[in-house]
Amino acid sequence: MAFLSNSCWQSSRPVFVAVTATILAFVLGLPGCEERYGQETPEQTIATARMLVEKGEARKLGNLIYADNDDMRQLLNRMGVFMGNIEKLSATIAQKFPAEMADLAARTEEAAKKGKATSLIAQMTKNMRGGGGNRRSRAKQSVAQREETQQALNDALKRLFADPYGWLKESEARMSTAYLTDDTVAVLWDEKPIMPPIGLVMKKADDKWFFVLPTNVPGLNSFMPKTKDEYFIWGKIVHTFDNVVSDLKKDVEVGSLTTLEGVAQRAGEKAFLPAAMVFMSLSNYTDAKAKETKAAAAPAKLSDPK
């Protein structure tokens, strides 16, 4: 990300990672809901998300996301295609790497029996709370404890590829809500806020309950699209990552990638350069618009009297 200053990127990186994971989990496109699904209550919306995943219809989850305008709805629909392809990639991974998937499932089950966080959201929630202790106590962690924590996080990241919506299947028992106002609720995981201090909320609009993306996070809101041009650029970003997912699926199918670890590594290699170029375009556009706004607001210079 050479186009961003190092200090800016370093300060915003934790938020960027958290929100990216949230977007990967929630931003999906839906052309239209069927009657058997509902959004009349927060719990019904969560149940609908779970049913869509169980039926292999993750591409339809986008209508459960609140959209401010038609441009945002179109972007969410495009994201639906992307996340539908992630679902196809995970199915291919399960078919091609059964032994690795079985090993990952065994570690997940063992961790769950010990009451440890297994999903990426749970891992991030734990880490953002401070890992269950203050800085001094964490500094005293043994090498074995740190390695165990790293292994748990790596497994959670692998599950994001292998079973990207598996955590939604657990939502009936582990996800709940708490009212903030009459038309907003906080989404909880194991009775605790998701990814504090960012959090995740749902809101009521047109008698339906929607998940709300954390677009008001300081440092992130300046990157969120606001004009048609910006929405177009973000669409290109989605298209870029969609191509990466499609290429990964082909690589797994033909045997170019033979491990889940290799899939995760190749994803980073394939995505970095094109994503950096598109993000640079977005950054350049944002800078140009800021200069135009500043120039328009500046008082006109008076000509010298003769």
C-alpha cells in the first residue's frame, strides 16, 4: 500500500483488518428474498441468515444488509456474486483436501470442548478485548501459550476459506441481540459485543431488521463510497477479489494447489498487486475530490486595482 503513508496505514491497520473480516462475513448480495424467509425481528433476520447458509444460498444474504441508497444496494448485490464464489471455493476445498479438513475439524472440536474460541469472529473479539488479560499478564505468556494462540488464529483463518459461513450455523445458540433503542440492537456473540469497540448493530427500516456495516468507524468512513464514481471504483475492487477467488478455485481443481495453507498463501500473492492498484485509484480519486472541494471553498482573489 505504497500510496498510503506508513503512519496512517499502521494506525488504521487493526480497524481495517477487523472491518474487512466483518465485510467478508456479512456483505453478500441478494436479488430477492423468498417468502419463507423473514426479517420481522432481529432474531428472525439472524435465523434467515442461518437458513440461507444451510441451504447453500450464501449469495442471497445481501438483502439482510442495510443499504443507504440504490448505489450501495447494487454494490452489495455485486458482493453477493463474490461471496457466492467463495462458497463454491470452499466446496472445492472440502472435496480436494479431505484429510486436511478432517484434521482442522478435529482441532476445532477439541478447542470447542475446552471452551476456546474457534471462529474468526470469536478470535478477533477475544483479541480486541485484550486476550483475556492485561498487557503485563499477556507478556508473561509462555512460548507454548503464544504458539497455541497463533495456531488457533491460523486455524480460524483457514476456516474462513474452508467454511466461510460455518459460524452462522452456530448462531442459533451463540448469537443474540440487546436493544440499544427501539429500532437498533447490538449483536452479541456468547452474550458479549462482537469486535469491541467497533461493535456490530442491526437496525429497523421499513418494518424489517437489517445488519448494519460499521461504516462510521473513524479512519474507515473516509474510504467508504459516497458518489457514483466511488461506488464504481469499489465495484472494481470487488471484481478484483472475485477474480482471485475464481482463479483459486481453478488452481485447486487442477491440482496446482494441494493444501489449504497453500490456498491462503496464494490468495495473498494473487490479490496484492491488483488490489493495490485499484486502491491507489481510489486514493487518487479521493485526493483529487478533496482538492476540488478545498479550491471551491477558497475565497476568490481580488485583482489589483489600477
